[in-house]
Amino acid sequence: MEDEKPKTSHLVLKPKEIVPTDLPTRAGDGNAISAQLIHGQNKAAEERAAWRKKEGIAMPAPVADPVLSPAFRPKEIAPLDPPSAPGDEEVISVPGILLENRLAEERSGWGRIKRWRRRKSRRTRDFVILVGGTDLAIIVLMKTMPGAITLIYGVAAITLVTSMFGWILFFVMDDY
């Protein structure tokens, strides 16, 4: 029995039907958006406003919005302090505050105090002691147990210990 080809069904896509939602506008239709139409609407609005002003009729009241739940209402913010005028004496001036601070510092005598030198870091000393001692111990172990595998593991251990202590002392820890 020869291998038979299994039945396969072919997928065919439906033809796409495009249904227009808006009909195209034609010149002179009145529905087309144009600069002349916008200018005409603006002119009509100005004429209505001039007529209302002439007749003394107030603008129509806006339609009240439906009552919303408190979660959807805009937040009302009540300012605690009114904005200050440019000539007001209580206006916050950053350069003025800094000048007052500097004068108070000079009056207190803070500038006369001798500033100590920064303390010398002990990280380098600790690094040399830790890495030197550990690497020396690994080298002694490599000498007491000679062999190719011991040499490979020893070099790997020295590399690991040196990089680990270097990373911890100089990158992870703060200066002490």
C-alpha cells in the first residue's frame, strides 16, 4: 500500500464588502465643510449677538447637565491662599530667602568653624587584607595538592574571590 495523500480542505476568504457610512458631498450641497460655510456661520452668530445686545436680551441659559454621581463630577478646588501681587511684601522670593540664610549663617559664626578633612577610607586596606589572605590560602592549597584540575579550580577560585570582594567593597558598600 502506497502512502496516500490525506484529504485537505482549502480555505477561501470571503470577498470583502465595503459599505459606505457617509455619502460623499458634492459642491453646492450645503453639507460640505468649506471656508465659506464656516465664515457664513460666524457671520450669522455675530448678527444674532448684535441683535440680542440691541434688544437687551440676555444670552440663553445653558442647558443644565444631568446630575452625575460624585465619582464622575469634576473636583472642586478651593485655593487657600490668594495669589500675591508683584509689589506685595509677603511674596516669596527665593534669592531673598537664600540671602537671609547666608547672613544668618555668617552671624552664627558657622564659617569660623574649622572643617575637618575627609576621613581616609579603609576600604582599600580591607580589600587588600581580605583578598590577599584568601588568595594566599588558595595558592597554598594549590601547591599542596598539585594537579591540572586543582590548578584550574584554584585559578577560578582566585578570580571569583577577587571579583566578589571587589564588587562588594567598592560598589555595594558605602564608604566607611
